[in-house]
Amino acid sequence: MDMPDGAAVVAVAGETITDLVPAGEDGLFRAAPGGSPANVAVGLARLDVPVRMLVRLSSDVLGRRLREHLESNGVDLSYAVDASEPSSLAIVVLQPDGSADYDFRVDGTADWQWTDEELTGALQGVHALHVGSLALTTPPGGLVLRRLAARARATATVSFDPNVRHLLMGTPQEVMVVVDAMLGVADVVKASVEDVEWLAPGRSPDEVASEWMSRGPLLVVVTRGGDGALAVGRSSGAVERPGVPVEVADTVGAGDSFTGALLAGLRERDLLGSDRRDALGALDADIVGALLDEAVAVSAVTCSRRGADPPTAAEMHAMRGTPGARRGQVI
């Protein structure tokens, strides 16, 4: 896909995974495209943001389906790697409240085998780079992507979501090694309250967000399920926004759609790129609150639908102001 001249391009680096999602009460599953970074890329594309996915795609059946899904949603795959390894797989188990647990099949799969050479030139023309989740913590490729994020700072806004998956990532202490490294690189950090509770037990989300921001980022956001989200910015201080009423189908991909909407909001306000770092740090509480409201609304729509199915820009315009029956959840 050719990017429009002068467009603020967002690159997303990381995994795309096939999710086996419950399809009904008979115990059947359906195969749905997923993976946190891929969900963010699709969410951005559906919000009319030019987005480039830096991803390793297998040539197997699942890999071909994942490629088709990304391309059909308008995600640029010109820097995707044709990988010989098999595709990753996640089995999703839904809890009564709609939240999701995961069981993974990822040993030796395509998503984690990055080399520095495969990412040569991948940041050309990019105004923001989003990284996170399993791709940053799984060897051998995790270190390669962390080096990519460090290089990106010279020209781009860097966004990071730890998106903790404790079955695969190791102990909180091990994961915090990666988080600590990324706090020195990232401009924008988004985490869920569950991430924060696991990484920093016994500490409040606003305390952790403030401490993380003091270590480098300009904006740290913590999503809080049905209670909305809070943010801490360099100039804005702490800002809290409520959840949005919606009938919850499940929460799969809701946090990723929040991230996509947050980056889309920053792009709309011309706040992406290394040359916009001072402006990003100077955001006041009103602007940060508006960014949170927009992202919570997008996430709530995703919660109202099965699987990682973020809304389009046109849908958000049409749904604006529509009441729902149940408080939304953001993960």
C-alpha cells in the first residue's frame, strides 16, 4: 500500500497471532486474527491512520489468513518478513464477565525470530513506532525490537504497551527488566490496571503511572476496565476519565483498540514525531482528557463485539452519543 505524501505514518512492530475464540455454548472455537500489535495496527487503519506493520508472517495456512486480514484492513505490509517458521496460536478462554485468559502455542514460531537486518529501512518515513507485548520479551527477537525502538527515538514518537501475558513472559521481576528499558525509550506508555497490579503489586495505578513518567515518558496511561482510564502527563498532571456504557460481548482486543485510538488522537493533533516531543510534553489536562474520552469510546465499541473487532472512523462518527446498556470495559 502506498502511503500518501506527507502523511504521518505510524509503524507497529510485533506479533500477529491466530486466536481460537469460543464460538458458542457447544464448545466450538473459531479462528480469529489477533496478537496485540496486529490488533493495534488494524485499529489504526480502521481509524484512517496510515499504518505500517513490521511483522514476520509464516507461509502456512494461518500465516496466509493473517496476511489477508492485515491487507484487507489497509495495513501496509511492504516491510513484512516472509518467514519459514510456523504461525503462533492462542486459545482464548472467556470468563463470566467477558474478560479473556489465554493459552499459547508459540515455541519456535515466526513472530520471535527477528534479526536486525530484517528491519533495515523499516523506519523510513515513520512518525511514530508502537511496540509491546510478547514480541518485546520473547527471545531472540525481543532484543532486536528493543534496539529498533531505541533507534526510532531519533525521528519518531515511541509508544509502548507491556500488555502482560504472564504465562509466557516469566516473573514480574524478569518482565520489569524490559519495562525499565522501555521507560527510558518510550514517549507514550499505555498499560492496563492488571498489568500494573502484576508488575508492581501493592501500589496504586496513579502512583505507578507517576513514577513511570518520571523516568522518561511524556504521557503514561492506565486503563481501568469499566472504570475508564487515567493518565499522567508532564504538564497535565493526573487526569481521569470514566468508562462508557455498553453491552459487553467480550474484552478481546479492547486495550489494543484503546492504544490505536490514543495514537490516532495524537496524530490528529499533530503530536507525532521527534520534533513534536516538546508539544507532547506540554499537553494540558483538557487535551489529555479528550484523548482519553476518544480512546475509551473506541475501546467500548470493541467490547460490544465478539473478538478483536475495532470500529472504523465512520462507525465512531455514527455512534457518537449513542447510549448503551452496560458499562464498558477497557483492558
